[in-house]
Amino acid sequence: MEAEIADVFILIGTTGEIQPASLIPVQAKNRGKKIIEINIESSHYTHEITDVFLKGKATKVMTDLLNMLDDTMTRN
């Protein structure tokens, strides 16, 4: 199961209300995995299981993250 094999979960634009899918990040957190949430507003996850909350539209935040990773990779 995904909750057992992932090191990090990135939740993008979800309210965390649709089951059973909404249970997977909770199971991952219970197994010590890190949770990164990208969302325009807080969700059910934000104050319960999220380790890093990145507020914004998914396309903008993901583009910024990819650019940062590209910059980091080019420097190393």
C-alpha cells in the first residue's frame, strides 16, 4: 500500500473529505511519513497531519518547486 512505501506524501488541492482516498495520507502520517500540502486554503489535513503547508494555486507552487529543484541540481 502507498502509505507503507512512500517517504513523503504531497497532497495537492484536496479538501481531505473523500473516502477512502482521504485515509491514505492519515495512514502514512501514522507510519511516520512526512506530509506536504499544497492548497489555496486550509483543509482537514492542514492542522492535523500536514508537516509543510504551501499556500497557493497548485500550478504556481509546483512550478516554483520544480524551478527551485532545477536550480539546486544545477549548482551541485
